[in-house]
Amino acid sequence: MRIFIIILLSHISLFSCRMNKPSGLPPQITFDVQGHRGCRGLMPENTIPAMIKAIQLGVTTLEMDAVITADKKVILSHEPFMSWEIATSPEGKSITFKEEKNYNIYRMDFATVSSWDVGSRPHQRFPRQEKMKVSKPLLEDVIDSVEAYIKKNHLPPVQYNIETKCQPSTDNIFHPEPAEFIGLLMEVIRKNKLTARVIIQSFDVRTLKVMHEKYKDVRTALLVEGFSKQSLAENLQGLGFVPAIYSPEFNLVNAEMVAACKEKGMKLIPWTVNDKPNIDKLKALGVDGVITDYPDLMLSK
């Protein structure tokens, strides 16, 4: 009888661990279409209009980037400074590539950041992008706008894939150290009761390790650069655990990688795929989703 109870408790414990481990995708999502920075190819990146447009196109996940302001606000921005490609100063002036890092968002309060226009300038690499005067938003305002739009239009909920923009060499210069960064980010996520619909992704394994240690109920995604010479096994060894999602640059994906991810129980969602032939090729290989600047290509018939 005692042996039976021990075995039963062991099975219950194993089942509980599996239930508590966040899976790669919700069961209703069979293929995850992630709008990169909302839909950068069509709307100003990392803005509320970009997120709403992506929802209108039918994405299942909104991919976005987070940085921290001087007054500890979490905002959407790919760079932790004002990018010369998209930013116009409050005085209506453009900035150069050499100047952009002088406009360090981590040294600017949110009121100052929001006075910059990041949507009016034509984008050289994205000619289809609609132009409008718009600023870098608070993550909290993005969530409020997205959730209100979904509710008003009776749409299914979307996931939020949020990248932490940090690296060891710029700690306390362009961003806080990982523990503080993640703490500020998770404060917004938990306040909005979104832990079940959020993915935290990063190239910086330190932030993913903090997530794994402190917030096990939130999924993580390991981003891998296209120039990486490390194997999948080596990348996971450096991370120290198996994340919910493995997210390499799309040219790295092959049949062996697809099989290895399936064997480890990881979803494979490559970035950034901007043409229909490659999207179709990756889908045929068996990836679980794609990150794209042009979700209209992915979702077109």
C-alpha cells in the first residue's frame, strides 16, 4: 500500500510540473503568425497603429521591443536611443547616424521621448510603410489599446512577444541590468493579467535566465543571430534550460533543426521572413510560426 501511494504521488507531482511549465503556443494556435514590430513593412514600427493594423490583418502574436526610460517607464522601441532612420526631433529636425546614440532613451524621461515623432519620415527600406505623426508608446498604453480593440470588435485574444533590448556591454548606460529590466517589464504584464499570453524573447541570455528563475509561468524565446556559428545544442547549453520557443534568423532553419526542436518540445519560430516563397518553404519544413514585417503576405490567400 505504501509503495502504491509513493508511485501515485510521484505521478501527480510529474503531472503538476508538466501543467505548470508554460507551453510554446496556446492550443487554439496551430501556426503562429507574428507581426514584427507590429507590421513594420506597412506601418511605423513599434507603435499603436502598427499593432492595430496587425490585428486587422489577423496575426496571432504581436511582436515588439521594450526599452526603459529615465523615469523607469517601459516603452516600445527597437533601439534604446532615437534611430536616425525614423526619428524627428520636437523641433522638426532629423538626426544622423553618428548622432543617434546621443539621444539615449535611458537618459530621457517619457514626456521627452513622447515629444519625438517616429512615423512621419519615409523609410528607405520599407516603401509601403504608411506615414503618420506618432510617438513611441508606453507598453501599458499598447496593451490597453489592443485589448480595447479586440473587445470592441469581438476578436480572439492575441499573444504579446516582447523582446528585451539589452546586452552586457551597455548595462546602466542604455538600459538597467537584467533583473531590474525584467522586474519593470513584469510589473506591467502582471498588472494587466497577461502572463498567460506573453512571451519574453531576447538575444541576451541573462534576461531569459532571470525569467526562468523568477517567473516560470511566463514563456521564453531564445533569439539567435543569423551569423551565429553555434549549434542548437550549444545555444541551449549557454542558456542553461530549454525555452518554450527557439527563434533563429530564418536562413539558419533546416530539417535537422525542425526535428531537434520537436524532440526537445520547443516551438520553432524564425525571424524575420519578408517574402512569400521563404514563408512557404519554412512552413513546408514544419516550423511552428514566422515573424514577419509583412503579415499581409503570410495571411494572403
